[in-house]
Amino acid sequence: MQLAGILHRPESEDTAILADHQVLMRLKTARQDIEQVELYYADMYLWQEGAPMQHATMHAGLATQGNQYWTLNVDIPTNRLIYAFKLTDLAGETLGYGDEGFFDDTAANWAVTGRYFHLPYLHVSDAELPPAWVKDTVWYQIFPERFANGDTTNDPANVQPWGQGPVKRDSFYGGDLKGIINHLDDLADLGINGLYLCPIFTSPSDHKYDTIDHFEIDPHFGTKKDFQALVDGAHARGMRVMLDAVFNHFGDHSPQWEDVVKNGQNSRFADWFHIHDFPVGRNADGQLNYETFATGAAMPKVNTQNPAVQQYLIDVTKYWIEQFNIDAWRFDVADEVDHGFWRNLCGALRAVKPDVYLLGEAWHSSQALVNNGQFDAVMNYPLTQPILVLFNGELTLDDYVGKTNLQLMQYRQPNQQAMFNALDTHDTARMLTIFHDDTTKVRAALTLLMLLPGSPCIYYGTEVGLAGGPDPDNRRCMEWDETNQDLDLRQFVQTLIAWRKAHSDFLATSAISWQVQGASLTLTRQ
Amino acid sequence: MQLAGILHRPESEDTAILADHQVLMRLKTARQDIEQVELYYADMYLWQEGAPMQHATMHAGLATQGNQYWTLNVDIPTNRLIYAFKLTDLAGETLGYGDEGFFDDTAANWAVTGRYFHLPYLHVSDAELPPAWVKDTVWYQIFPERFANGDTTNDPANVQPWGQGPVKRDSFYGGDLKGIINHLDDLADLGINGLYLCPIFTSPSDHKYDTIDHFEIDPHFGTKKDFQALVDGAHARGMRVMLDAVFNHFGDHSPQWEDVVKNGQNSRFADWFHIHDFPVGRNADGQLNYETFATGAAMPKVNTQNPAVQQYLIDVTKYWIEQFNIDAWRFDVADEVDHGFWRNLCGALRAVKPDVYLLGEAWHSSQALVNNGQFDAVMNYPLTQPILVLFNGELTLDDYVGKTNLQLMQYRQPNQQAMFNALDTHDTARMLTIFHDDTTKVRAALTLLMLLPGSPCIYYGTEVGLAGGPDPDNRRCMEWDETNQDLDLRQFVQTLIAWRKAHSDFLATSAISWQVQGASLTLTRQ
Ligand SMILES: [Ca+2]
Ligand SMILES: [Ca+2]
């Protein structure tokens, strides 16, 4: 038996509380090593008073490059569980596995409490279950400056004609909230039931990830009245609304940073950033004397460990929930912000809106950001990006399956259902361009996306064949001229979304299996 | 290469932040499979701008039954890291390992950001480093009713002569706070610098784990003035003081439960417990209609998810810190209480005393209770109990080493240094009795305890040869008659404690290795 490959960890994603009294158990073993896994389990106190140990056979689940996963859904009437695994390998050898490691399969060993893993007491609140609506949601991501211009009176100076390329950094085309409102019926018709808006707060840029004032709508996008109409209009159509906040760094035109630039260490915001020396700027060696996002001077990193900063940012996020009834927040560069802050912020937001969806941006496996009082989910690029590589023929079917299964096993099932699954976003090249304009591949990739657990998202325009390379070309103006839209593709996406929504419960929870035969890959959900 | 055995997980105990800009990396592989592990690492942004990838060879560390651990202390100047492992097996085969799994060792693969694990940004606050004083502390656990009777005027009715056996449940002998105060010099002489007191709050029992009023000292133990004198006397001698709180359940004589019994669902405490039906009691089938600790009717489980309960318990714990300046809290049955509550409570206590030591009771591996805003450490029975089994000759040397190393690898190094390592407590038989009165084994076990990382604890009387079987016999009166004390043993313990305290920094951080040769086990710290 390959002991090195056998692993289980209580109160990790290996033990997902699905509901009161119900836990989904996982065990990892080496591939092609184990014939059978049985789970032995009991309430410790009742067992010590003579109640029998129960047992059940686990199911072989997904496999990664090196490991086989085994799963079992267990009912736990008293909410307390001790348990251990009895493994039988392909040669018929048996072994026990529990909290102290491996033990010989003898009655004497199975009688010792210390041999067992513990789930001391299940509190369903500790499951931190994501809002149930998320798994039924198909999102549509809007880059507001480029979606639709509904009010030319609020256009920036030097606005360019809609759709005129090439798109440059800090091109302006006049898109705004009114434009989104005007097209809510189109989005409802497409089947969308969640809007994810890139930042809408005041900012000098087109992308607005360099916020000036988190409490104000950028005037080029409209007014708070417009935003209220947008939220109400979305809700009236059964759509949730998610806003985007950048708390890792502020723009260098934010009043806080400008005050630091002006007043140095006497600024009341001097502790709002990570500043090594005053005045802020570059040392003789050319190094910045403050921390930033990446290496750019214009995005000073925020000191989210400062309680005053925490309160300000909590107030910001509560404000848009309490005043406008938004349903979700997406947090930019969440992985570079401290966990202590996220715990405080997420707790405060769930206190005002228990079913708020809290999503962190990350580009890699991010178990540390999910649960433990933090996010419901992260942007799930590690699951979605291999789909693009697969359909471009740059990944073997086996490698695709291995990578995908690795990601599917990284999180608890309820979180996996709430993961934000996008094939393209404002941060990536557009799918159609990655696929060299092959719309068949776009259809295939979207279909596979819809078949996987998680909350899928369509980047604006993908449904009508909008193309675009890396930033800023991925932020072209939405194509509204039907003669230039791929209406067949739109029809396909509409049908796909309708099908997905009709089966979202099934797709969230049903078993996944893959069969690779030659050049053919079969995905079965059952 | 045994892929199944290779595992690393960012932002888990595999990546312990030791200090600002410093991380202790761990990787797990199969035993006897890997010849060399190299870590490749860089700041992602600087690397993408052309800075070179760095690399360093990891050290072979501890081994468990199936796995070999590899470690490396890495300096991270910018606080941001991407990294991947290059593994070379005994046959000379090489392979890369990172966030997407295993990859061929080609330059093309090493050039892809997605191949690497991420530590997006290290915030030393997220390390949640335990107080530095804990690793330098040798604790002494006192069961107050049995340590010393310093004031016969406060004795319970029907008090028995000191030391008269057999000890029964709810025997009373008159021990109290004044008795502890009277012996502070003895404890200082022994070398003790931490006092852990079992509960001292009002309660009808001798053990006082069934609290009536968390804000009051039990009158049989003394007064708040006595307690203040005890804390001040301890502090004057360089000793920290830890109190013990039971928040999983209340005693059935608590005013809250009595109110529920009297007023049923109209009680203002009806939501303070987990009650299925009113009036509280037994159903026709004999089952209790409320949740309890274990299966006893007298210990109703507290609803720690109720915000009012949370505030009450936070107020309790803050009170004893703010009014009496205690240094630590030990929480009984911590593993059966919800994590959300512990996060709120621990956060509130660290806000009033940043270097407070917060310890949870658990009897098994408990990574879910440590960090993530919760405890500094847990009671480390899985590390200490095998020592007893080892010296009783019931465990092979290899099995002892495997079990011990498994536990040593369960937590981050800073938490491992703060683990509460006790060979016997009020909840176990006494070591001397487990060892069939062989004091040589007591000396050996204490010596091994002192050589391991963690914060060691002596159960009162162990140092003078106090014996006792399981509860209640393990709670015999302290032996104060020197003619009945094992003074040689006390001298040995005194010397051992002095040596431990002189080398506590070294013992907390130095490498551990074990050599088994026949019947000989060598532990090397270097
Ligand atoms: Ca406009
Ligand atoms: Ca007394």
C-alpha cells in the first residue's frame, strides 16, 4: 500500500458540512493502489457507552495526476463524529488510517478512541455556506465604459466615436449606467440573472480600478439615481448585481494619497499606506519608498491592517449594500490583502445582508481565501483557463482531466458551486481571439463551462462574437449593430444559458466522471 | 517518482511566516523516493520584468510512516513570492511541481507563471504569531481544591482531612487561593514561570467545570482580593497566570439554565442553549430534548452562535484580563464549540491584551482550531501521550518516531513552540501510576518532554511523586509532608526545568532528528 499518498484532514475541504447533520467526506489515496475504502464512524460518547460503530463503503471519485479521491455523504444524527478509514489495496492487504496515522487492522486497534479522526461537533454556521442563489446564477460581466452609451450629456471630453479602434489605454467612448439600464431587457432575454460591473466609482481612468472616492459614482457613468434605477431594474428582472472594489491599493489621485504627498508624515492618512520614508517618492537608487500594487508608482498599497482603514472600507461596502441593496461584492487583488482584514470585512457585510455573495480575485488555488470567515469563492481561473488550452489543442486530454480534477478537489463542494467561472474577463484576451476566431471552439468552451460546478460568467459581447487581444484590446466597445453581431452564436448562448439554469441544482451536486478514449473525452454528470 | 505522496499547500502550515520577510517552507514527498528538492522562487512582478528566478536546495527533515518532509527558510525581501519545486528522485528523474500539479522539467514550463505556487503578499499580522513568552514558559497545573488549604475559614461543609483517601467525586478537602499564594515561593524555587489554574468560578462541584457565575470566585476558594494577590504575587515572581473557562456548556445550576427550567420558552435565556422542545427534560423515549456535553443532563450545551451569548462570554474573559491582568485563557472542550465564536472571542481578547495566550482544549490533531483568528495552540495530547506508551514498552521506537513526527508537522513552527505539552492532567491518570510507580520512567518522560518544542506543563505533585489513577483518583491532595515527598525527584525536576529554561530558544527552533538503532533511540537537537 502506498502510504505516502493517503491523506485526510478533518475540518478541511475533506469534510464539507453540506447541511445540518450532513457531511461530505473525502479521502485521498494513490492512484491504482486501493481496491476499497470503508468508513467506520460513531458518536464518540455513545460508542463509549456501548453503541455500535457504523460503517459504509466510500465511492471512488475523481483522480488527479497522482491521486485517487474517495467520497461519501454521511448523516450525523448527533452532530458528533469519530471516524477512521479501513483501506484494502489491490493485493488484498488491509490497514486502518486515523488521527495517529496508520494502524494494523486488528480489533484491539479499532477499539482505541485515539485511532480515530474527530469531527468534535458540527455547527452548520461553521460551514459558512455560500448563498444558495449563486449556483443558479449565470453572470454577465460589464466593463461600463464600453458597454453602452445611454447618455451623451455625461460623456468625457475627447470621447471617441463608439466602436472606433484601436482601443488604447485611457480611450473614452462614453459608456455609462444609463446604457446598461437601456439593455437590461436584452440581458434578461439572453437569460442572464447576475450582473457583474467593473468599478463604477470616481476615477480618472477608463477602467476605474484607481478609485478616487468609493462613496461616489463616477460622473461620466451617471448618478446615484441612475445606479438605483439600474439595481431596481435588475432586481425587477430577477438579476442580482455585483460591484467591484479595489482595496489592495488606491489610485494616486485619491484624496488620501494626495494628502500624504502634500503633508508627508503629518498627514492623517500617513498610516493608511505602507510607507518606509517621507516624503513619498523614489530613493536615490530609484526604488519607491512605499509599497505599491506590482511595481507601479501610481497604485500605493493600502494598509488594511490599520483599524481606521478597515472601518472606512467596511463603511464603503456596507453603504452600497444598505443604500442600494446590491447583492454581491467582487474584491480586486484580494489575494494580496491580509486575511485578518477580510475576516472583519466579510463578517460585517454578512451581518447586514446574510445572503451577500463575497468574491475574491485570485489567479491561483486559494483555499486560504475561502471560508474561515472570508470569501464564498474566488475567481476560478485555474479551472477555466485549461479549457482554453484544451480547445486550442495545447493540452492532452489526460492532462486536462488531471488539472481540472485537482482544482475541483481544492475546495468544499458548496464553495465549488459558488466559484466564479469565467473563460474571459477584462483581464484576459477574449476567448474568440484566443481561439483564432473559431466560434465552434467558443461554443464548445462555453458548453463545457456550463457543465461544470460553479457560477459561470459571460464577458460582455462574447455572446455576439466580440473579439479582442490582451488589455486594452479586450475592452472594445460592445457591438450593438445586429448586422455585425453573430446572431447564431447569441442564439446558441441563449439556449445554453436556459439549459444551464434549468439544471443548475443537478449540475452543482451530481457526480463528475471523465472518460478519455483516444482523441475523445467524455464528461458524464449523473 | 511517487507523485501520490508529493504535497505542498500555500498558506497552510507548509508556509509558516516566522517574521517579516521570512517564511519556513515545507514540502511532503514519499519516503525513500526523492534524492533532492530545489525551490525556485521570485517576486512575480519583478520576474516578469526580467529579474532572475532564485533557487535553493531544501533540507531533508522529519519522516512519518509514509512521508518525508523537506524544509527551507526563505527570505522574501518584497513580501511577494511565486515558487515551485524541482524534484529529483533516486533514479535521477526530475519533475517540476507547482500550483497546477506536476510538469515536465523544461525551460518552457519554468517560464510560465501559472506553473508556480503563490504567496501573493506576506502580512506578518496574518502569521498570528503566538506570544513570544510562551515558548520560554514551564507551566504548573493546579487543581485548586486539592493543592493547598490556606484558609480553613472558607472550607466547604463536610470537608475531609487533607490527604485522606480514597478521593471520591465531590469530595472536598478545602484547597483555596490562599493555599496557592502560600506556596508561590515553592513554585518559583522549582523554576515554574506559568500557573495554570483549573476553574475558580462559583460552582457546586469540587472540579468547578460546571460554572454558576463566571464573574465570581467560588467562595470556598476565596475572594477577588485573594485572586488579585495571587496574580500580583505570581507576576512579582515572573510567573504568568492562566485561567480555565468552560464555554461549551454551563452547569445546570447556572442562573441561565435555571431560568430556562423555570420559564421554558419564555425564558430570556431560551436561545442560550440548544433546546429542541419545552419544557426541557426527557422525551417519552428517554432522550433529552436539549443538547449537552457528552450524554449528561447536567451539562446543557451553550448556543455560542447566539450574539448575546457571544457578548456575555467575551465580557467574562475580558473582565478577568482587564481587572486582574491575567495572562492566558485555557478553554475547556474548545473543539466542540463553533469556530465563528472563537474567532470573535480571540479577536476581542487580543485587542485588549495583544500578548495574551489563548489555548484550546482538544485531544486530537486540531489544525482547524489554531490560527485563522483562533487559538495560539491546543493541548497537545497527540504529541505527549505516545511518550507514556513508549516508556511503558507498548510502542516500537519506529512507531513512536512516526507518530511524533506526524504531530510535529501538523502545525506551523511558531504554533508548535506554543503547544501545551502535558504528560498528565486532571483529565488523565497520573504519570507515576501509568508507569507502575517507576520514577525512572517519570524522569525519562519529563526529560523527553522538555527536549521537544512546545510549552511543557507539570501537573501539581508530579514533581514529588504524587500517584493517582483515573479521575477522581488523579485529583488527590498535594503532598506537603516532606517525609512523604520524593525529594530526589523534585531535585531532578528542578534541574530539568532550569536547563529547559536556559535553552528554550534553542529547543523551540533547532532541528530535530531521530536515530533508531536496535533498542536505542537517539534524539538530536542541533
Ligand atoms: Ca455617456
Ligand atoms: Ca480552605
